[in-house]
Amino acid sequence: MIVKLVWENVRHKPVRTLLSILLIAVPVTLILTLIGLSHGFIEDSRKRSVGVGADILFKPQNASVVGLSTATMPEKMVQALAAEPHIAQAMGTVVNPIGGFDVLVGIDPAEFDKMSGGFVFDSGHTFQGPNDILVDTWYADQRHVRAGDKLHLPGHDWHVAGIVEPGKLGHLFVQMSVLQDMIGATGKVSQIFLKVDDKKLVDSVIQSLRAKYDNYPILSMAELQSLLSVDNVPMLGSFLNVILGISVVIGFAVVSLSMYMAVLQRTREIGILKSLGATKFFVMGMILAEAFCLGLGGTILGILLSFAAKAAIHAVAPASLPQAIVYVWWPRAGAIAMGAALLGALYPGMIAVRQDPIEALAYE
Amino acid sequence: MSSQAAIISIHDLRKTYHTGKVFVDALRGVNLEVPAGEFLSIVGPSGSGKSTLFHIVGGLTPPSAGEVIVAGRNVSAIGDSGRTELRRKSVSFVFQKFNLLPNLTARDNIRTALYIAGMPTALFADDLKSVLELLGISARLDHKPSEMSGGEQQRVAIARALATRPAILLADEPTGNLDTANSLAVLKLLKDLNQRLGQTILMITHNTEAAEYGHRIVHMRDGQIVETSAPATI
């Protein structure tokens, strides 16, 4: 019977109900979208790392393992590492952030082709001049560029020589020597990818490199992938926690306000229920059950809206803002929304419970 | 009357309301005995204390002083939860404004009362079915209050009040919002229910003609019972 009562209450004020559900859905969508972006970004990075075809990543001294490194390592270290036992190939690259989430990657085309198997071209061709840039299809879609177009990026105008399939190291590629000169890092590289002649020897090669090159982060690509997580990206975990906190506050405030209004609107009905002998537990249970329904509706709508957000973000910035659907976060976001909804309903519930039945029955 | 044992026993009942620094004595030493099965009418002008008496007997508010025994429970001594239990198990209300839950059908209004009283709600018991027949609302059970006339709503309210088989039915101006024909019908129904089922009824009213339906008429003024009279033959 209480289900019927709650359902009829929810149904009786459809606009208030839908608005409440929508407002609860907003923080759910916010959580799922930001979590999706974080995971999507990391998953994209992971796929692109795998796409390089290397076994070991060698970074500058004291550099962050998962963050971007500036070009501080002498290029001659590439040759030195290539000469190490069981190293089949060593390839230096330069990375240069150009704003937002976009990064320009400088590569040696011949070395890159040898290590990764080469780009798959959708259109155009490889580098022919110093201003040539290769962009992957995601970035091309994002910026609406085609092979042969001009591409303006901060500090330079490039000529799009070719559009390539995504999944290899970056989204934007230029010749390494050009980028080195442009950023004042001539003869320097940001990171060195190593290919081992026998995959079984990766760990022992890493051990010997670590012994020789003190304070240089050296890790296998498998290790890199495992480290690419929300928890290991500096500040990302804290940022997400702040968003979760804000979501709880929004959910709490929305439900509290909504239920407060509902309790006011239903003062007389609460008086009637009390005159019938409804206990405080019954009245509180009814209010909380209604908040639960709103929280559940908000969670479901929030999940649906996260798909809409994904589609919208993918349409606008597929390369810069890859978003994943993180199913494991559905129940978590739902629990946050439900928790906030129930918490928000407690105060209005207390008001309802404390209402004097005579005054409630006289309420117009 | 089916029984002479007092189901309501009131001794020196007093009730004082506090409005800011102002104290209002709503009841000033009321004494009353109501035998089980009696149909008692309480009349009096506004401010005479009849509604306050009604609310105390119904467990909606506690007395300030005195002793009030309702269906074996000392209302003066039980707390808020005790008064809630009294409303759930022993008394039922019929109000002037019907006070049906507007979102629910007549059937669900009755079911809600049964549910709160901890009684089965799926099927109405035979005695309730006969009450519904008597009230003439069997065909209106799937309608919401907004789809019913005032008379029908009040009959649903009476059915809801009787569904839990209360010891006492408290009716507060049950005809106050009804036209003459419906008023007459409701009063006859109350009389009929009292006679057929032996239902104890306390009815407060402004209307002296309505009061005549009771076995006894209690007149109140300034928080006291000033006269008790027998009704003229209807």
C-alpha cells in the first residue's frame, strides 16, 4: 500500500517529479561524464602507447612516469641505448603540449615506421616538407581538416600531408628535427622507446638498464599500461573527488528542496494519514520512499544522459576528449545520487513527522 | 443502545492552549460518560470547546489536566505514540471536509486505513462489503475524490472510518459541507450504522436538527458542558 501511496504522490505532480528527477540526473551525468572522460583519456593513451610497438619506455631523469616529459635528454642517448645488449631498436620522440589536451609529437618517420609498422593512411602521404603534419582521423574530424589543408596550431601553421588511422602514440605528428628546432630543444628528446630482440628478456633488460642509468624512469610497456590509471595521474583523483562532493551537495539540495515543497503541499494529507493512525515511521518511510524513487529515476536518467554527453563530446572533440562509458561507475553514481536524495529527504521528513495533526488537517 | 458500559469516561478535563504569552482555556472541567453503542451529539457555538473535546477524545492532542479514558486507554497518561495507537485501533474520524487522500481512489483510501491499522487490504471483508452496500458506494470505489460529489465523498469517508472496525466513530460536522438532501442521507446513515452495528458515535455539530439524530445531546459553552438533553422524536 505504501508503494501505491508513493507512486500516486509521484504521479500526481508530474512536473515537480520530472524536474526533481532531471536535477538529480545532472550530478549523475556530471560524475559519469567526468569519470568517462578520465577513463577515456587514459584508455586512449594506453592504446596509443601499445600502438608504438615498443617493449620499454625510457624517460628523462626524475621525470614523472605517466606525465608528459619535456625534451631534456640528449639525442645521443638514443644511440647509446640502441647499443645496449638485446636492444633491437631505440627510437627517440619529442612531445610538446600545445594547449588543452592536445600534444604535438615529433618522430623520426623511418624509425617510427620500423618500430610501429608504419601509419595506415586514410588519405595523403607521409612527410615531404618541414611544415608537414600528419593527423589521425579523430583529430581530422575534430578540426574538420583534410589532406592538403592548412592547420593552424599555436605558434605555427602546418600543412596537412596525410590523415592516418588513430592508435599510434599521438594524434598529431611532425618531424622530430622540426619540432626540436621549434621548441629550442635541438638535439634533445622527451622519451625513448626501446624494442627488445626477445620479448622474454624484457625484464632482465630493464634490470640491467636500471642498474646503469640511475634515476631514469625505465618501465616496460605493460607496466606503463598498468600505471595509466586515474589514481596515478597527478591531481586527477583529487579533481574527481571534488566533483563527487559537488554532486552529493547538488543532489542533497535538489531533493531536500523538492521534498520540502512536497511536504508543504501535502501537509493536509500528512494530517489525514496521522488521523488514520499513521506512525512517525510510516510518514518518514513514505517521504524516504518517494526520495528513493526520485533518486532512482535521476540515476537512470543520468546514465542515459551520459550517453548523450558522450555522443555530443565525440561530435565536438573526438581526439582531445575521448570519453568511455565506465559501467562500474553506474552503481557508484547511483549510490551517490540515492544517498544524497535520502539525506535530502530527511529534514523534510522530520518536518512531516513533527507536524501537529490538528494543524495539518486545518491546512488549506 | 447495545451496551451500557462506558466506552468514554471523562473527569474534570481541562485544556489550555498557549498562543505566545496568551493562555486560552478551551476546556474548563468537562465531565462526561458515554456508554458503548451510544450516538451522542455535541452542540455549541464556536469557541465552546466541542472541537477541542473531539480532538482529545480522538487522541489528536493531549489534555492539560483531568482524566480521559477512551476504549480502555487513559489518554491523559499515554504519550504521542500511545495516542497514535489509539487512532489506529480504537477511534476513527469523519470530518466536515471529508479529508480523503486526493490522489487515491475510494477503494485505495479505504485500503490505506486498513493498511495503517495492520488489517488485510487485498479483499474487503464481508462486513465491510455490507457497509459499502449500505452506504451505496460499491459502484464508486474506483473513482477518485475529485470525481465524486460531496455526499459520495462523505460516504466514502464514513466507509473508511468504519473499515477498521473502530470502537468509536468521531464525526466533526459531517454534514457541514453538504446540501440538505445529502446531509439528511448522511445523518440517516450514521443513525442506521449506530442501530444496526451498535457503533458508538460522537458527533459535533452546529446544526440543532442534525443533533436530534443522537440518543443524547450535550450542550457546550465556554469550555464546559452546560446542559444535557434528550432529542425530540425524529
